[in-house]
Amino acid sequence: MARIIDKEEKKCSIAKASIDLFCEKGIQQTSIEEIAKSAGVAKGTVYLYFKNKEEIVFAIWDMIVERHIKAFESSITPSMSAKEKIIQFYKFSEFDNKDESEKILHLYQHFLSSMLVDNSGLFTAYFESFFKVDYDFISNCLEEGKRLGEFEIDDIHNLANTIVLVLKGAAVKAKASNLHFNEAQAFITEQISFLLENFTRNER
Amino acid sequence: MARIIDKEEKKCSIAKASIDLFCEKGIQQTSIEEIAKSAGVAKGTVYLYFKNKEEIVFAIWDMIVERHIKAFESSITPSMSAKEKIIQFYKFSEFDNKDESEKILHLYQHFLSSMLVDNSGLFTAYFESFFKVDYDFISNCLEEGKRLGEFEIDDIHNLANTIVLVLKGAAVKAKASNLHFNEAQAFITEQISFLLENFTRNER
Amino acid sequence: MARIIDKEEKKCSIAKASIDLFCEKGIQQTSIEEIAKSAGVAKGTVYLYFKNKEEIVFAIWDMIVERHIKAFESSITPSMSAKEKIIQFYKFSEFDNKDESEKILHLYQHFLSSMLVDNSGLFTAYFESFFKVDYDFISNCLEEGKRLGEFEIDDIHNLANTIVLVLKGAAVKAKASNLHFNEAQAFITEQISFLLENFTRNER
Amino acid sequence: MARIIDKEEKKCSIAKASIDLFCEKGIQQTSIEEIAKSAGVAKGTVYLYFKNKEEIVFAIWDMIVERHIKAFESSITPSMSAKEKIIQFYKFSEFDNKDESEKILHLYQHFLSSMLVDNSGLFTAYFESFFKVDYDFISNCLEEGKRLGEFEIDDIHNLANTIVLVLKGAAVKAKASNLHFNEAQAFITEQISFLLENFTRNER
DNA sequence: TATGAATGAGCATTCATTCAT
DNA sequence: AATGAATGAATGCTCATTCAT
């Protein structure tokens, strides 16, 4: 039992050692040798814990998502409106410094890039599930907002889709327009606000 | 007297020969040697017409965009509404067969992927200008639609941005969800319709 | 007849266009294309006048040597001693500016380098004849100096050889120690003076 | 536990495998692939032991120099005069067969050639230190000879320089005149004898 | 004579992965 | 479990030379 925990810990430590490298140099450009060196293990050891480079990426992303969810959950209060919750979700409050958030944005772009040329289906499958998490979260929020009278909206499905697409598009735009994380984040907030405005009940 | 050839034609023929390869294997994964073989020329000849691999990609994309614009322009009529024009723009009527449209979707995804990990700035710069063309087209349409009373809208800027982002996001989703071109296209049409609906004057 | 002169002139103009390129980038690193461009002719035209790159180098070197001989001959006077003549020979008075002399030193080093790895025998043969010119000049000077009582020397052959070797060695040293032309030139003068001193009659 | 190998030995074996190739084809003209094949390892393995091609050349030369020094030291006796020592130094007694000495002469010429067109400064730096070793050895010998009354000489510096230059010049002449190793060696001996003669005390 | 389009061999270096120890 | 030595495939680009016009 203890063994298993050790194994999981080591796996995690290798994954963590890769994050900075992936962010700075890109996934493609980071070699297993560098990862091993950075994690303080031998090259062969990396392969004891991960079948290949992709698996490391997924492990990292799992860690990032988990952290994001936790940070989000501890940042919301019952009194927040659905709109506020959605916007809070994309505030990425888990990043406490500019450098780190910048890095994760780059990592996300690299991740996206790998997915777009993925032939193995690994990235694609991973990404779709990830897509779905976003969609589910947003449509649940909208549903709740509708139930509680915040929104007046028929087509929750389409609106949730639009928001999800806007988010993906924003990551692309951030790269194309060389936006910093906080600029990209502000852009997303603006877009979501704009989108939700039309469906928000004017109750004054 | 030099050999008589049409340089532009030859350049075009090499570019065309690359398309299939890029679509099937990706830009990064396609070697110049393969391109040369596919175009029926020697490796060195490719470099007589293109300074490097990136230039081939841009030349291809220029060709595709030019064709798209022409097809669009000849497919619209003065009586079409702004909304109809926008939707028509993303119908990609220039593709007369399924295989070809599928190919171009893949190419676009590869292009996007290259841009997302671009360090040289070449892809990024190219893509941003491309981004702007879309934005300008949409905001012009919206402007015209507003002027002619089709739309009731204050914030054209934000709406145009949303539509552009949705389009980029749709290319990402198409890959993640393994959509065929026509599915992706239908998805885009649905999204745009949904978005414009809220701003369309109910004139009955 | 006129044709032949034209041909010789054109050949010369191509050779001249190469000098700067060879000096700046090295013989190996200069492409025929660059030479052609610099000479204002087409690539193929270069091959009408020179069988290959080596021939251009030889043509250049012939020009340089010819110029050197002329400059030397017009710089000596009947009253000069043999020692003065030898030193004058290696003053390279034909170079009126620092840049040019620096360039020729580099060219000489490149020439030497090509000779040292020459398999064809072209460079070697050329260089040996060049070696002989130096040897003959020096031994003639020494002979004359001996005849006129300037030198007291039995073994002219060995001394001439030593001087020639010192000159070749100086070109090597100039590269290894990163000497500028005037430093190398001063070094040569010092060495020759030192060598001849022992054989100079003390006639006061 | 890792495979047990003697890294130094393997490095040496790869270096040794390169010697013949460098001698026959030149340094520039020998590819890493050929070196690997000749050493019986894979191309990538070469890079486990050497950062680049230059390092192989330097490793080879270090081996040759070390061997030369050892052979020299075990070939001198306390009773030898300074002149005899210098001449012994350039006898290259470590070569027990003609082929090998011939090979090293070629290698030296190739090395010289690479240095003469070196842009990186690697060869130049290496060569200059090598130059200095020669100079120091000779000037020490002359110093000692002077102290012990063998030589009557004021300007040790210039004489040592001359001898060093003559040696470099001899390598150049050997190529230009297509001399075999033993001819070149005899030439050097003759030149050194001639040079030292003038400074040797006539103690009759 | 002159052109310049076409050729295609040639090459250093990186790196994911394997496997003997 | 861990190591790290070994592998060898893979690739963009240059350039001397040829030759059809």
C-alpha cells in the first residue's frame, strides 16, 4: 500500500519537474532527457512511470485542472449569481503571480497545438472530455440561473456552446495577438459579460 | 536565353502538391523531400521558389483565401441580408466536393497548430492579419445591417469579436470532437444564427 | 583579336569581383552564385571563363602577384643593399590602405588552407611554383649581396630556404595569434633582419 | 546498475578510428557517419563522447602530443647538448613505421588547414597554445645551452621564434613539394642545424 | 555568347526509446 | 526499482555544375 503511494508521488514529482520546461520551451521541444535531469532521475526511470511524453502532459494537465477546480470551489459563495460564478471560473484565481499564469497560458496553447495535429487520438480524447467539463459547468450554471430567475433564456445549449467556443477561440487569439495572460483574461470576461447580458433579466 | 517557364505557375504547382501532404501528415511532419517528390521536382528546386517551408504554407493559404473570397463574392446578391451574407461567407461554397472541404479543414487545423507553437513570429503575424480580415468583414456586415435597419445593436465591436472567436473555437472543437467538415459548418451556421438572432429586429 | 582582349577583360572582371568575397567569407564559403551576382553576370557565364572555383583563385592570385612584382620593382633603387631589397619585397608596398592589406592576408591564409588539403594537385602545383619564385628571388639577392661584399656567407641555399620557410610560417602564426597585417609584416621584417645580421659584413 | 564501460577507453577508440579518415580525406571532408561506422558504433554514440567534430580533432591531437612528449623524454639523456635535444624533439622517434609517420604529417597539415580558415576560434585557440609549447621548449633549450656555454647568443627570443616558424613553414613546404615524412624531417634537421651553427661556440 | 532553371548529393545533430546490468 | 549507454532514424538547406534555350 505504502509502495503505491510512493509510486504516485514519484510520478507526480516527475510531472511537476516537466511543467516549467514545457511552458518555457514547448512540449515538442522538451526532451525526455531534460525532464529526467530536472526531476533528478535517470532517463530510463521516466519510462517506468510514463509510457511516453504525452502521458506526462496529461498528468500535468490533470494536476492543473484539479487545482483549478479546488481554487474555484473555495472562491465562490452561495450568494453569487450564476454570471458571477461563470466569470469567477475563468478568473483562474489559483495563480498568485503573473509569471505562473503566463506559463500556464503557454502550456495550454501548446496543449491545444498538440491536440490539433494529434493522430493517435490520445490528445483528442483527452481534450474532448476537457471540453465537456467546461460545457457541463456552464450549462449547469445557466440552468441554475434560469431556475432562480436570473436569466431569461430558451436555448441554454446553444449559449453554453457559444461560451465554450469563445474560450477556445480566446486562447488562439491570445497567441495570434501576443496577449499577456491578464489581457486574455480581461478579454474573456468582457466577452462572457457581453454574451450573458442579452439574457439577463432587467429586474429593477 | 533562359528556359521559358511560368515561374508563378510552377510555384503554384509546388504549393498545390504540398497541400495533400500537409493535410495528411501535418506541416511539421512533412519533409521538403516529400514535397519535392510529390511535385515532381528536385529538392533544390523547391528552394528556388520558396525560401523555406513556412513560405509554402503561406502561399497555400493565400491561394485558399483568394479562392474563398472570389467564390463568396460571386455567390452573394444585392438582396441578401447582412446575416445571410455572413452565413454565406462561412458556407465555403468554393468546395464542390466533400473530400476537398475535409482536407482544407485539416489544413486549417494544422495551420492553427503551427501558429500556436510558433516562435519565429512568422505564423503569428500571418495569422493575426488573417484574423483581422475576418473581423473587418463581420463588423462591416454588421455595420451595414445596422444602417439598413436589419440589426438593433450598440456594441458591434464585441459582437464581431464574439463571432470571430466562435469561428476559431469551432475549428478547435471540430478536431476535438472529430467533426466532419459539413458538421463543423452546420455548427458554425447554427452558432452565428443564434448569436445574431438577439440583435435582429422583429419586423413583422 | 579584339574578341580575345574582351574575353581576357571579362575573365579579369569576374576574378576581381571574387576577391572581396573570398577575403571576407573564405574561398570555400563563397558560392559561384555570389561571384556571378557580384560580377553582374549569370551563374552559367562564370563557367564559360573558368572551369571551376579553383581557377578563379589562381587567376586572382596571378593578378596579386603581378601587381606585387610591379610595385616592388618600382620601389627599389640601384643603391639599395640586398638586405634592403629583401625587406622591401616583403613590405607589400602595393597596398595603400589597411583594409586591403588585411584582406590579402586573409586571402593568402585561405589559399594556404586550400593547398594543405588539396587532393587534385592543382593548388599544390600552383603553390610550389609560387614557393620557387620566392626562393629564387631571395637566393639571387643573397648571391648579389655576397658578390658585392655585403654578405659573408657560404650556404646561400640553406639561408634562402630558411627565409622562405619563415615567411610561410609567419602567415600561419598570423592566423594563430590573430595578428593584423601590419603586425605580421613587422614580425617578418624583424625575423629577416635577425637572420641576415649574422651574415652581414661589419665594414666600418 | 548501468552498463559497465570504460568511458575514457571508448572515447579514445572513437578518436583513433577517426585518425585514418581525417588523414585520407581531410577533417572537413570526413562525416560523423563515417567516423561512427569506422569506430563500430552508431552515429548518436559519437555525440555521447564528443560535443562536436572539433572535439574529436582536439582529442586526437592531445593524444599525439602526449605520446610525442613521452617518447621524447625517454629518448634524451643528460649528456645530450641543447642542440641535440632540439633536433631529437623533431625526430618524432615515437613513430616506428613509415606509414604512421606519413599519416601524422598529413593530419598535421589538415589540422593546420582547418585552423587557417577557422571562424569559431576553437582551432585558432588550440593551435596557439600548441605554438606556445613549441616556443617554450625551444627557448628553454636555448637558455640552458647558453647557460652551459654551448651557445653564444643574445637574442634567444628571436632565434626561438625563427625555429618555430621554420617548423610551421616546413609543414607547408612538405605539402607544396609533396615531401614524404622522412624528407620533411631531414629538411627540418638541416634547417635547425644551420640556424644553430652560427650561435654555437667554436670550442676547439 | 549568355542565361538561369534544374539538379540531387551531402551532413551535423537531436532524441525517443530500449535494454543490459 | 533504477540506471544510463547505445541506438539510428529523420531533416532542412546549400551549392557546384549542367544544359536547354
